[in-house]
Amino acid sequence: MAALDMADGADQARPSSHDLADVRQAAAGVPSLALRDIPVPDYCDVVIVPTQGVDEPDPRVWADAIFSHENTPLTQRGARALRDEAVRLFDMVPPPAKEYVADEVRGSEALIVDDDEKMQVRIGVALLPGGRLLQVTTAVRFRSVRGRLAFAPRRLLHAAAVNTLARRAPGTIRRREIASGVAPRRGLPRQVASRLMSRDRSARAGRLER
């Protein structure tokens, strides 16, 4: 299963020749560390989304942004909190506070390893050549029938969920850069930058009147 999402809002500009070249290269397939470890997976999907102009060359940063708590939609946060609370109440065992961080980085790809007794999971987060597209490859190998049954509900929605998280990652990286003072204001979306400039002009005009 593969998903290619080039949508970036209703006002997305027509793709340039460079964008189309990136798409053609992505469609041709790029080897992933996820398939190095699990060459014949029981389940696999590949999601490719635009980086939306974010100039971040480190795949580890992208991997952390995609699977960070702040990048998760509010509806998923609520469902996860409800699930965790149910585990505490009925199983009397708190769920592990697992963070999705890269276990390995090779070139432009970061690899996440998330194994348990039921299945092996590898997630490769790679910047494609040119830096305009981000590829997320998931490979799963079941270790038992329990693993196959546990993953069955996720099989239908996994690619869509990863697509949502990957498309939100550029915004998460921008917010982190702005909070740390790294991102210049010219890198902000036009509407946000305009509002900030208007506030600055109003503030200066107010000081002059005084």
C-alpha cells in the first residue's frame, strides 16, 4: 500500500518542474532502512508528503516531529488518554511511556524500532533528494497469531493516520523553531507574518503619539 499526498491547502500553487521531478522519483521507489530489517513484511505502507518549504535536513528532527505528542490531533490525544486510563483502571498496570525517537540514522533517513513480543515494527523517515518530499515507510512482521489479531484493526487506517501526522509535521517543526527563536519571521506563513507586522506598526504608531 502506498500513499502520495501533494495537497498543501486550498491555495497550493501549481507544482513546478522540480516538484514534478521529485514526485516521479518518489513514485519510482526509494530503498528504506525499514525494509532492510524486514525485507518481506507481513504489512507495509509508504506515505510521501511535501515538506511545505521547511528547510530541515536532519531526518531525526522529522521523525521526532511526526510522532511527538504535540503533533497528534486532539481527537487522537483524547482517545489515547481514555485508553490509557482504562488500562490503569481495569488492568491495574500503567501503560509504558514510550517515546517514538529514532534508533538509527543513515544518511537522509532515520529508523524507528518499536518491537514487542507480538510483532516487529520498523518505521523509516527519509527526506527524498531535493528536500521537498518526506517519505515514511512502515514495515511490520508478526511474531504470533496474537500480533496479527492485534494489528488487524490498525491495518485499515494505519496509512491514513501516518499521512495525517506527516502532513502536520512541518507545522510542528515551525512552531518549535519559532518558540526557540531560530525561525526568521520571513519564514512564517504570509497571513501570520502580515498580522505580526501590522501589530508592530500599530505599536510604533502608539508610541509616537505619546
